[in-house]
Amino acid sequence: MKGIVLAGGKGSRLRPFTYSGAKQLVPIANTPVLHFPVRQLAEAGVREIALVVGETEAQVREAMGDGSAFGVRFTYVRQEAPLGIAHGALVCREFVGDEPFVLYLGDNVLMGGIAGFVERFGRAGADGAVILREVADPRAFGVARMAGERLAEVVEKPAEPPSNLAVIGVYAFRPVVFDVIAAQRPSARGELEIADAINGLLARGCRVEVEVTPREWIDTGKMEDILAANRLLLGTVERQIAPGAVVAGSRVEGAVVIEAGARVEGSELIGPAVIGAGAEVVDSRVGPFAAVGERTRVVRSRVEDAIVMSDSEVADCPGVAHSMLGRHVRVAGAPAGARLTLGDHSRVERDG
């Protein structure tokens, strides 16, 4: 079985962070989002993975490499424009060949992996399979209309949802789906919709299995989703202080990861939290639910429920919370209670 991970798209809902970077490379718990679907495919035994890329292809290639770091092999497939999920699958038709494949949206996080889903699809002999999850408000999703335990239709963003079962962005198909997609017409928004592809399979009499997962899932399309995913993933870390990390005159409480080369001095770390490689935390309190990126400095500050990306600095800030700071950002003298959303290379400094 092969894998397809969609790693293109403009990420307009994640601006300002996506003005200068790919949305799938935004870090949660100090790990780029794109790593999670790739790792889960590898854990499920998928070794050949196509990364579908767009305008940010160069960044994705540089960050992800050839796949060897994940125990897989990548093929990069260019999607010239964001023309829909089904179109993203269709451009991989040559890559897939005659094999079944898993399609995974590169900005999604599903806890617990997909090994069981992949194994069951392989045994079932169905032409397609989708993972569903109960959501409070399904109107923003593709929603399953069920006939008993059988999938009857997927309705895209319905005003009156037929159920509370949302399609969450993990699919499995056999190559027959390419014939269906090739015959599709673009939707009103100019895209080849994956809901239409699934419905096209059903119209042909093909069997599409469903799996309803109780596990946590987050679509990391917006800043609040990224912070929620950060809290969720930090909640799974175990305490670890890497060899070469320096902790002096500090208190470390709970599940805190301190990566190689980091220095913590005169500070308090409250887990769950991650301090990236080469970072410095001096005379500060970090956590809970804080991810401090590589080579970032936090000095005389308090940071919690926040993502501070690599090569940044937070200085003399008594309370930065519920915030997301990009790469190469400097914040100095922000007041207590500051909630900041700062793209790469931003500067916020108190006058005087």
C-alpha cells in the first residue's frame, strides 16, 4: 500500500505564519505538523509516500528530505494550484499505479495513529474507507449520511447536517477512485471535492467502509487549533532531559522535555513543556503547555500555553500566554496578560 500526504495549499487561515512558510511546517510541541501523518503512515507499514506540494515545495523539500529520516521514501508531486483534495489525489495517479493507497491531509493530527485502519482496509477488500468522528458542530465539514451502519452519502458543509459524523481527512482507496475523480466536475468553489469522489464510488456500487474513531483529532487550520493541538500533544510527553542540556539553579516540575544543548538557569519549568535544542531559559517561568523552539531565548519572562518558534527571543515579559510567535521574533517588555500573534521576523518592543 502506498501513501499520499497533501502538503500544498496556501494556509490563508493561518496567516501571518503562512506568509513566509508552509502551513504544514508550523510546529506543535516543537514538531512540524507534517511529521505526524508521515510518521503514522510509516508506523502502519507504508513505505512509499507521495508528498503533494505547491508554492512552498522548496521549503517542504528542505524540511522533509528524501524520507529516510522517517524510514520511508518520498516522491514529490507538484499540484500547480490548490484545486481540491480529490485533485491532489488525482495528480498522484502515476505514483500509485495499481496499488491501494492511504490519503492523509498534511495539516491534520489524529491521535493514536492509523495502523488499525490501514490493516482493516487491507483485509476488507472494499474500494474505499474513511475515518469519521463525532463533532459538536458538523456544518464546517463533510458529513456522513448513514443508512444503518452503511455509508450512503457524504454531504459537504451542510446547513442541516444529516448526522454529527464528520469526515476528518484520512481516507483509503483502491485505484478505481481515479476513474471517478477524472469524470468529476469542479464544485462551485472550483475544486474537485473528495466528497464527490466518495459519492461517485457509492454511485457505481462500490463499497466504502467507515470507521468511527473516539480518539482526539484536530484540524490545525487556524491558530486556536494549533494551540489546542499543542496542548494535546504536550499532554503525551514524558519527562526527559537530554545529555548535554544544562539545568542550573532551577526547578523542573512534571513532564518537561529539555533537548540537547539547551540551558535553563535560575528558572522554573512546569510541565507539560518542551524546551528546544540550543534554547536558553534564564530567570523565567515556562509552562505549562509551552513549546520553546530551537535556539530561542526566554529571559526574565513568564510563558505558558504558547508556541514560541525557533531563533526567537522573549525578554522582560511578565505574562505571555495563549500566544503564538513565529521564527526570528523579538518581544521585549510586553505587559502581563499579553496575547500575541506574531509572524516570522516580527518585533514588539516597549518604548522607553
